[in-house]
Amino acid sequence: MRARTSSDQFKTNIGRPVCKLLMLVSVHAFIKEGVDVAIYETHNGGEYDATNVFQKPVATGITTIGMDHVEQLGPSIEMIAWHKAGIFKRGSPAFSTLQQPETTKVLQRRATEKEVVLKFVNVNPTLPANPPALKPEVQRINSSLAIALASAFLERKAPKDHCNLTSHDVLQGVEQFSWPGRFHHIVNGNHQWFLDGAHNELSVQKAAQWFAAMVSGIK
């Protein structure tokens, strides 16, 4: 008998049948509805994720990596980064927010192994200064990554005269952005609610910083 390795455990935990089922259902629904563009987020990880059925995505992106899904991907930040980079595909550009040095090294090494061009994205200067949706700094970072991914899509798929995002496009996208439960501020009469679905150490820190900044401005 062969001993069960941690890699075997990761593959079992990540490749749950329900995730594969949801993946298949989404593909069926999107095809049936004639969807032009689909944005997929991995269930957790990337290397053994059901979304890897797509071998030639237009582009791939990784947000700031923290100690998340440790039981499936950990126990170290380097191992988590290794799994996250599993979405990189040869021939498809990859983008990432700025990462910790040890995480950056892993992503760069994996990109080289997979023959992928990886770009690290700084905060985009075209983002509007003070919209409510961008009050948390992390949302400016995430929005910058979204702009890079959208630009990569337009460059490869849009007609030549519509292949660039304008500042108006960015402003319109930010103004229409809504994500209930994420940095969510609700005013109900004399009561105010601050809601966030933070679920790991990094996101809890960001949610706490946002809450502190919000209540400091309340008289």
C-alpha cells in the first residue's frame, strides 16, 4: 500500500464532486444564455480546481494572497501561492496584485515553469479619488487588477477601435459597483450597520481598518 501524502489530501479536499457539478452547471447555463464573457473564480486554490477545465482563458488574475483555506492548501504561504498559481495557462497573460516577497518568488517561479508572462499590478492612477466603493484601500488594489484583466480581454477580443478602456469607462464601472456584504455600510434611521464577510486573518484586518476609518468620521 502507498502512504497517503499531503498532496493526495489536497487533491481530495479540493476536487469535491459538488464543485465539479457547479462548474458543469455554470458552463451549461452560460452557453444556453449566450453569455459573451464569463469570469470564473476558483473554489479554492487553483492547481487542482475544477475551473482548470478551461485550458485557454483570455487572462488569469490573482488577488492578494493570505493564509486562507489552510487545511486544503497550506500550511505555508508559499504552498498556498503554489496552488493559486495553478490557474496560469501557457499563452494566456497572468496578472497579480503586489504580493509579499516570498509569495512573489513562488508566483514568478510558477509562471516561468508554465511559460506564462506574469505582470504585477500597481494601483491604477485613473481610478477616481473618493468614491464610496473605493474607500477601503484594498478595493483600489482589487479594482486595479480588474482594470488590467479587462484591458487584456479587450486587447485580444474587442474590435480595434474599442480595445481600450477610457477614464469614463472606469468611472462608470466604479459608480455601478455593488457587492452586498463586502465593506457594506447600511444606514437605517438612527442605526448604522457595518457588514463584511471577512473569513481569514488578512481580510479581517482589512475589514477592521475599514470599520475604524468609517466610525472615526461619524460625529
